[in-house]
Amino acid sequence: MRFPVRIGRKERGILPLQGDFPSVPQILFVKTSSLGDVIHHCPAVSDAARAIPGAEIDWMVEEAFAAIPAMHAHVRRVIPVAVRRWRGALWHPSVWSEIGSLRRALATQAYDFVVDTQGLVKSAILSALASGARHGMDRASLREPFAARFYDVRHAVPRERHAVARNRQLAAAALGYSANGACDYALRTAGAAPIEVRPPYAILLTMTSRTEKLWADASWSRLGGDLAARGIRCVLPWGNESERTRCESIAREIRDAIVSRHLSLAELASLMRAAQCAAGVDTGLTHLCAALGVPTIGIFCASDPALTGLYGSARARNLGAAGAPPQPNAVNAALEALS
């Protein structure tokens, strides 16, 4: 079947090119981790779904982040992998059993396109397990150039572009369309907020995996106090015990602040969706808030927002830079302007 160019899609920035495709194209995207990277891939999936009507799209992802593609409106099947867990126990029979199950699951589907937007050796090896023409970035575009050896078709993608733009460009090149329009994460949540909290409330995302990306506790307390003065209650989620302890310390300095119970990724998304606003350091959960359309301020203390900052939402803004964290009053003013 030949897909015609659909003039009606021009204003949306999705222009399918003339080309031969199967009647129901089967597409596998490989984007496994980390959380922020997985979220940054969502607009590329949305582009593909709009550009190729009827395409059936699967997504291979680390098990810890499987909730993200499961929330995407256009993903048919989520294929979880556990490379992080497998690497630490390759001698264990259960690991090889899981890998065998993955191979058998992939063997049930012949893909027309296998697109690895992760661009790492581990993701390239995973893409090689699937049946179909494998697409990825060329050596000059990759952080791990050896990964290019696993692809059948290689595409040049400028390394200086934002991660979202790189994913969209690679997917468009692999699948044969132009993606220059609005950035749509297409994430959907289900169910009510998982904890009882009276609105309006703000989500404060204080935790990140790298210490240098943290914002000072005193800055969080000051921001929380400013929000409380405006009648906005602060909710502080956490992921591990050290993060919970830190959240409790910060919350003690903020009137009526709530430290949540431990929440799954899907539960966090539901909590975020109903929030008045959110602020967070350079971490995947901050990107999730922005992707869900919540007015969100990204607080950057040790990284460059031009490459990995909040992207594609008119209700999101990045403040700070490497070595120049923003002041609490600037974050509060930006939140007030957005929300």
C-alpha cells in the first residue's frame, strides 16, 4: 500500500512522504532508560502515529519505566526488559530464563521497522533480538559509536540538539516523514490522586540521582513557604529512604506540607496531573510533570537545560544553569506566572 501525502496534516507539521509501506506497518521503538530519556522519546512516538495512520507501535523499555509507554495513547504493546537487573546476576538461571522469554516474545512479531533511539551498545544489542530492519544513529551521532555496527540503516542526528528533537529527527528519518510541528507527549493517566490532599497543591521534586544537581534545602523551604503563603499546599514525593528523610526535613519548615507515602510511577503521574503547579530539579519526574501539562519549573544547578531541560510545553520553564542555581523568589515568581 502507498500512503499519499495528506495535505490536511501540514499545519500539524507531520508530512508523510511517498513510499511503500505494509498495509499495517509494525514498528518497534527501543528506548530503555533512564526515566527522563524515556519521557523525551514520547513525542517521537506521537509523530509516528500521526504520520503513518494505522501503524501498530510497540516499545521496548526497562521494567522500572514501563509505566510511561503504558500511558502513551499510541503504544500497542510494552515490552519490558531488565538489563540493569540482569547485569548483576548473569550467572543466575532465572536471568537466562527471562532473556529466553524476551526472545520468544519478540519472535512472535515481525517488525517492518526497529528504531533504536537510545543509541547505546546495550540498546543496539536489544534491537538486534527483534526481526526487522534496524535503524539507529550513525557513528558520529552516538555517544557509544560501536552501537552503529548493529544497525542496518544509520542516520545522522546532530548531537547539539535537545534530546526530544534528536528522538523526533531519528524516528522521522527512519520512517520517512518530516516532523516539525507541535511537540505532543500524548500521556494519559487513569484514576484519582493516590493520596488525599486538598487542592490547590504543588509538587516539589527535591530528589535526583546526582548530588551536584540538588537544590539547597533552605531554598526548598523558602519556596515552600512562599507557596504556602499563597494558599498552595506542598506535596513532597520520594523514592528511597534517604530521600524520604530529606523530604521530611524540608517539610518541617513548610506550613501544612505533606510527605507522601511511597508511590509507583503511575500513581505519581495521577498525583501530578491534578497539581496546581510543580517545581523540580533535573530529574525524570520533573520532565514527567511538564509532559503531563502541569505548570512546571525546572531547577538547574549543575547541568545544561539547552540539551536536557523541560521541552515542548508552553507551561514549562527552565531556570538556572551549571554552577548558577536560581533563587527561590525567582522560582516562585515563575510558578505564579505560569499557573
